[in-house]
Amino acid sequence: MPIKLPIYMDYHATTPVDPRVVEAMLPYFTTEFGNAASRNHPFGWGAEEAVEKARKQIADLIGGNAKEIVFTSGATESDNLAIKGAAEMYREKGDHIITAVTEHKAVIDTCKRLEKAGCRVTYLSVEKDGRLKLDALRAAITDKTILITIMAANNEIGVLQPIAEIGAVAKEKGVLFHTDAVQIAGKLPFNVNELKVDMASLSAHKMYGPKGVGALYVRRRNPRVLLSPIIDGGGHERGMRSGTLNVPGIVGFGKAAELCKQEMAAEGERLRGLRDYLNEKLHTQLDELYVNGSMEHRLPHNLNISFAYVEGESLLMGINDVAVSSGSACTSASLEPSYVLKALGAGDDLAHSSIRFGLGRWSTKEERGRSVHDGVADGGTLTDGLLQQSNRSLREPAQRRIAAEGGSERRHRPGWRA
């Protein structure tokens, strides 16, 4: 049976909502429609009960307490609340924040805004494998440092930062530690207490839940983290985030977190196998491919590859039967090469020619239930289709360039600095 096209391989950008999540949400659009803040009748009580159940489901996924979960509209708002809220609350203690050059724009742009307001921000560089050096982090900490914000897993290259070690350094120095945990939560074990994380940003739509709902984990003890709100009006979420709660979305978020906790280990192992198979086959049948970032410290469902001698957008058009991305969905409108790959040392040409493959829960199944992995075993359907399109994309631009230059193709490895 042929695989249904296009094949979705952009699970870092968003995930389809799991049907079990949809089923859990549906009553809260119709019969169970109460406002969770309505304390005087059963409609409100029912909504509040559903919200608190979801709060516990999300806390259980990350090893926290339900009272430490603050609901938001998504991870961008969670990042803003963590960073701006801490900067405002602890401004008398210090004005220095430490982050990394490869962070999500929700963190980088928030830090840039705070710089305009008078804060000092250190942007740590990373090694060629995408990971930062702990010695550099230690050296950057001053007596005015109030916050370290480093993402757990990168949204473009899937590289895992040494979060446990960063948490230990932050704890030792008495500095708050926030992590954008959007890409890791529900994909790999992530325990806020074991990792000594004080705040963690989460998003439902990256773990097979609905869009428009997220959360911020805020530690309540050892230390108790206090934040100034960035949205006022009603004092919801213990005063940290005002606004009527999105009950259907929160219910879906909770169910998605519960499913991830139950299925994460088996799902991660299956996706790692498919990712490694794809990587091996691409490297076997194509030349001049370069994996971006560490393969050892990496999300199991991520593969980011640069294809030398071909423009990324041309490659994307050439494999239009496969839904992939040339970078973060939050920056895909930009014509600039990936700032994440540039930070790893890639030149503009390789940074422009990178493709992010993101596998997920349905990467191994068609709608009728047949496994895509079985299709690969039978005839290499997934990768062969991708390779055929990739070969054409690689060949045609090279032929046009050779014809224009009136000579043979130059064989050098472009773009990387020593």
C-alpha cells in the first residue's frame, strides 16, 4: 500500500492533536462549558476540577507539584513571564542575566528587550556540537547575576544541553535557573527536581495537544521563586497570570502530558531507530552531507542535515512531498541563514542548505494503520522517495552552475570555519 503524501516530518514545529486528547477535550466545548473562576455553581466547579486534574497531569510529567504549574497561552508567553517576571522581582538583587546564542527567539528577543530597559545580558557561545561549556557559564556569573536561562533541547538541531550540570552550578551560586523545556518535555525524561530547575516553559502543541495553551513551572520551595506578572487583571493563577483559563485547551494539555508519560520510553526508542535509519541511508546514497550538532546528545526524533552545493529553499521545493523545515518555524519567514547553525560555525552556504527532519508519533504509521517503517523495510518507501527528490535537487542546481561557469564542479567542503 503506498504511503499517503505529503509525509509530515516537521514535528518540532507542531504536532497533530492525538485523537485521545480530542476526545478528552470535546465535553468542555459543549456541556461542560463553565468558567473555572466561577465559584458559585456546578458549571464553574466542574471546570475548576478539570483544570486542577490537568495541572497534576502536567506536573507528574516533569516531576513537579500541581501547585507549581502556571497556565499560559503558550511557551513564548511562559518564557516572557519567567525572564521578565524574574528581572522585575529581583531587580534590587541584581540586573544580570545569562543565556546562550542558540536560544529560541522567545528567549533571545525577551533578553534584548530587557537590555533596552537597563539589564545586562551575557550570551554564551556554544561549541561546534551545539553544547555550551560549563567553565564559560561559571566564568560569566557575577554577584549581580539573578537568572540563567538555557533551553533543554534546541528546536532546530535537537541538541541537549547539560541541564543537570547547569542546574548544579546555578544552585551552588544561588542563581535562579530557567529552561525552555518545550522540545524535551514528553520526549525524554525531564525531572525538575533531579535537574535543579527553578522554572520550565512548556507547550501543549509540541506534545500532541492543542495550540494556544502552555505552562510555566515555578518552583515553590528550595528556593521559592517569586515572579512579577506581565499580564494584570483578575489575579488568576496565584496572581502570576491573569485571564480566563482556556479550559478545553488545558484539559487537552493534561491528557497529552499523561499520554506522553505513559508512552515516552517506547516511542522515543522507536523514533530513534527510524531517525538513525534515515540518517544512515541518506549518508550512504548522497555525498556532501553534514549533520549539524551532536548525535550523542540529541533528541531521538531530530535530524538536522546540511546539503552542500544546494540552496535550502530549492531543496525544499524539490522534496515537496515531504513536509520538512529549513529551520525554526518561528523564524522561517526570515531570509537570513539560521543563527543557530551560524553559532556552530557553519558558513552562510551550509546554513542556508540545512533541512530539519522532525519525526513523531505518526511518522511510523499511515492513516489506515500501516507502519511507515514496514514500508521502509519492504521497499524503502519513505527514504527512497526523499532520496530521489534530494538527488534531483542536488543535481540540477549543480548542472546549472557548471554550465554558467563553463567548467567542472569544484569539490571542496564549503562553509565551515576551523
